[in-house]
Amino acid sequence: MPAAMLLAQCQPSGVTDKKRVAGEQASATPQFYEEPQFSVAGVADASNLGGHGSDVMVRTDESLSRETVSLSKGATGGAGATSRSIPELEGAAGRAPGEYATAYALAMAYANAGRFVDAHAKIQSLLARQDLSPQDQSALHHLLGNVEEERRNPLDAVREYQRAAELSASEANLFDWGTELLLHRATEPAAEVFAKGNRLFPQSARMLIGLGVSWHVRGAYQRAVDCLCQASDVNPNDAVPYLFLGRMQNVEAVRAKGYIERMERFARLQPNNALAKYYYATALWKQPETARDAAIVDQVDSLLKKAVELDPKLAPAYLQLGIVHVDQGDYPKAIAAYKHAIEIDPQLEEAHYRLGLAYRRAGEDTRARYELKLHQQLARKSAEQFARERHEIQQFVVSLRDKTPAQVEPTKP
């Protein structure tokens, strides 16, 4: 798809200047061509912050953000990784203290081994050198960002990632900067960084995924789906963009333009992928009931049965089968499907809730009360766990960057 078309669909408004985009993409060495319009001023406790929509949607957004971070190469396995042991590298660095490549490899080895204090010290000593190229400085700042994140210093981490991107606007640097912002709930700045990255690297599927997740967290579901659809179009055989689309299971996203077509393509291109069958089935099911005729119901039923045949441990597919059976008035089959889902995943809250309702419809009140009580207990436990996890991640305090000097009030005598 042409770059201009990519820009028009999921980018923020005001960034579709075709001449500027063409100039950026023509450059052999992309530069961070304009300063970011925000600054990260600090961090705050995010445990009491609200979110758009239901608690389930907020949890989904949190999960999508973490999964976006997982697309990064991170501190291990990235460029510059080495198989040489730390003692070997320390010996080589001692014999040739001025050799940058060995010193950098040692810093990387320290980071990979979890020796973050040693890694931090080595990187800082290298950054003090006066003979480094911008690319070398960028690599060091990026590695230092990884180390600071591991040391639970997110504010320092995001500043190091930003510095790395300003020195070398590589795809990896921009992506890691954006994901750090996204992880710490600075969603609008994250979207700005991902948008810049998409304009420089329009064939980067993960940059489009990051931009899509940023839109989803902000409640802009059509734009989120546009970005994920474009990511899936980059390489239609790559499962990752479809899996992110599949996780966007709220009705607004599922009914967005392009969603059904991509899920159908996923199921068609990967016939032995259980999740492809499951996500396509749920997407069809969540279309308006007026569009759900007998043929669609049969197709959904067939897709779900194929999904559990491919993966007998796919509990959500059994849950969805139960929902389909309830819609058809077949409570014995629904109960069996819900029970199967719970056997696979006893912590599946919705399965307990729906099993309780199915028992009630079937006149088995004692079993209904038991399942509904279990659901309440699991929901409470899950909410407490979510609150703990949210408390552990600090939110960035972000402000617009001031372009003019602040007016200073005269000192009173």
C-alpha cells in the first residue's frame, strides 16, 4: 500500500503532508526530523487512575500495552549480543582498554546476565569518551534505557530511549521509546512517537501495532483497527498483527471496518491455527444480530469446533461454544461446553458466570448459586491482582513542550 494511503487511515490528523513524507522516506539515513511536542516531567502513582469503558476493557488495554512491549528486542538478543563469557570479555577489555567494541560487548554481557550495576557503570564510562560516533552514542543510550528499566527507573529509561532516538532515528530506537511511553500510560505521546516511526518506516508492522494499541487505549477503535489491518497487510502470513486484532474483542472494535475481512484472511491463510479459527468465529458472532442468520451460526459453530480440535486446551473457544448453544436454547450442550472450559482453565471468570446462568435456566438452582459465588470470588481476586500490578507501574507525568520562554513575574520589593 502506498505510504500516503497508510498515513491517511490511522495517523493523527495533520500529518499527511505528502511532500514531507516523500522527503523523509527518500533520506538514506532517517533523522528525527522534528522535536517531540511533549516532555516527560516525572512519574506518579497510577493505581487509582480510571480508564475508558468497563473494567474488562481497561484490563485488555493494559494487556495489549504489555504485549506491545514484548515485540521489542529488549536488553537481550539485540544487536551487539555476544556469546563470549564475561571473564573472557573482562580480560580482553583489560588488555585493550581503549577498544570500544570489546567494552560495549562487556556492557551488553553484564546487562544480559542481570548485573545491572556493572552494566550501568560500564555504559557511563563509555559515554564519557570523546571519540564516539552518533551511532555508538545512540546504541549506548538505548542499552542504558534497557538497564534503567530493569532497575525500575522508568523515568530515566524513557529519557535514555528518547536520547537514543534523537541521535539515531532507527526503527528499533523509535519503537522502544514508544513502547516505554505506552507501558507507563503516556498514550498520546506514545502515539506521536509511533506515528513518526510509521512515517519513517511504513513497512514496520510492529510500529503500526504500537500505533494501533495507542489508539485503542484512547478509545479510538476504528483508527486502532485501521492500524492493525495495515500491519497485517505488510506481511499477510505473519500471525502477530492478527493476534493483536483478535485481542481487541470489544464490540466497537470487532464491528469496525476491515476487522471481519482480516480475521477471515487469517483463518484462510493459516488453516491449522486454532486461534485464527477462534478469533474469526467470535468476530462473526459479535456482528449485529440482524446480520446473524442460520448460515452464520452454523459457520461459527463449525469454526469453534475446528479450533478445539486443533487445540483441545483452548478454553475460550469452549466458552464461546457454550454461548452459541445458549443462543440456540440447547442448555445441556452449553453446560457441557462451559464445564469443559472450566476444566481447562479454572480461573476463567466468565465461564463460571455463564455456567451459573445456564444452570439457573435448567432449573438447577443449587449448582447455579455455587458457580455464581465462585465467579464473584474469582472476580474479586482478579481485581485485587490487577490493582497490585497497576500500582507497580508508575505513570509518566507528561506536559506539552513550551516553545517560548516563560513569562517571569517581577520580584516584589
